[in-house]
Amino acid sequence: MTNNLDTLATALYARIDDELKASPWLAPSRPRVGITPTLSDAELLTLAVMSALLGYTSERRWLRRVRADFCHLFPYLPGQSGYNKRLRAAACLLTQMIRILAADTMLWSDDVWVVDSTPVGCGCSRETAKRSELAGWAAYGYCASHSRYFWGLRLHLVCTLGGPPVLFALTGAKADERETLRDLLDAAPDVAASHPGQTIIWDRNYYGRQFERDLVERRLVLLRPARSGEAERPGAHLFKPLRQVIESINQTFKGQLDLERHGGRSPAGVVVRVLTRILALTAAIWHNDKTGRPAKRSLIAYDH
């Protein structure tokens, strides 16, 4: 099968539509009496994924592009306001489809996970920090890997080596990475339970005897570099090459999916834009896996 944006959109639409028919409770809640939306939920999510893959951060510009070039796929389109409202209401469906598509790949059974967090900037000026609706959730933080301060949020990711996200969360910039990982595992106990003996690779910020003891009790194998003053830890020779995987995944989000140019100005807006980008990467990996592509995380066939 040829890999291009049209084939991905068609396959993704069919997959989401089949899932919604089998599990209708996944769809956003609507009044029982009313007008049925002309644009289906499957079409809505497919549109959102395509906009992320093509690098659109403006919904208005994206809908103009769809009317000009993709009307053969989407004969009906709502206005920008209606599209925005429906996409925000579909945040839970976005989250569910990320898990469903990731679990539908051969990469889901990988016995190694990589963990990290990456900044999601939400503003560059003092006035933005004071006036934004995100104030109170977004905060000033420091990114050690890029030696810079930022105002915004952090995206915490647990991924397989192939790239599909296993768990993820969006928190304030100063949220403790260890507590966030604990919360992620607590919120999805079935994930850790279905992967006993899983090896997790992380950086020096994930440390502490009690923290590591908690994860060992979950039957997880820990691998991180030694901190200053510590003896060399087991598996240190494996850490550096595998550690670059999560950095590469973060760079895919930022360099190709414009994670830091999300354009969200409210908590709901930021959440749905970040979820859209996670779903876009997951959908591309899922499609590459189903079509037998060796480079599972490649977006080259879909970004033009």
C-alpha cells in the first residue's frame, strides 16, 4: 500500500468509525433529542490529525485549506467556532484513541519503556504570564537539556522504544516528575500489570529510595544513570544509546508536529492541541506498522 496523507486519513477514519460503532460510549455526550452532526466524530479526529501532520497551528487557515484541497474527503465542514468547540468536547475520545491505536501495533509489547518530560511553552512575555487563562496552571520552569527557562507546562511521556505513547500527562512546569510518574501508573494500573518485568529507562531526575522501591513493587525494572556520589548502576552501558530515543521522540513532537507552537490560550485549548499532536504521531506509527514500513516513526510521507 502506498503511504501518503490520503491513505492515512482513510485508514484512520475507518478505524475510529469502527471503534465508535463497537463502543458508542466513547463518543462525546450529546442530548438525545437534537440535530445529528453532519461531520462525524471520526471525521473530526481525522481532520485534527491531518492538521497536525501538515503543520497548521491556526484552525481558520486549516479549514480554508481543507475546503480547497481535501473536499473529496470531507464534503461538509463546520465553521471555525463549531470545529473548535467540537474538538474540545472530544478530548476524552482523543485520549482513548491514542491508547487504542498504540495498543494495536506490534510495538506495544516492547519490553523497554523510556520516560521523560519536555517543556510546552505557553507564552514569552511577562504580560502573557499575568493575563493568560493558563496562569495558575502554567508556571516558570527550567529545561536543563536546553539550558533555558520557560513559562508554560510540561508534557510527561512514557513511550516504547518504537515511539507509541504508553502513558502521558500534561502538568505545570514545576510538577515533580517522580510524583507524576507515580500518578500515571496509579491511573492506569492495567498497563503496568499487563507488562510485568518491564524495564524503564529515565534520567537522573527520577531518583530516591522510596520512589524506586515503589516501582520495584509494581514489578518494574529500573535503569537510570548514577547521580553524583553514587556508585555505577547496573546497565549503565545500555543507558546512553537507549536514552536518546526519548529525546528523538520529543524532537519529533517539537520539530515536526509544532508542539510548542500549539496556539492554545485556555486550559481546554492547550489540552486538545497537545492531545491532537500525540494522536497524530500515534496514528502515523500505527499506519506505518500496519503497512510494514521499517521506519515506524517516520512522518515524511504525511507532512506535505
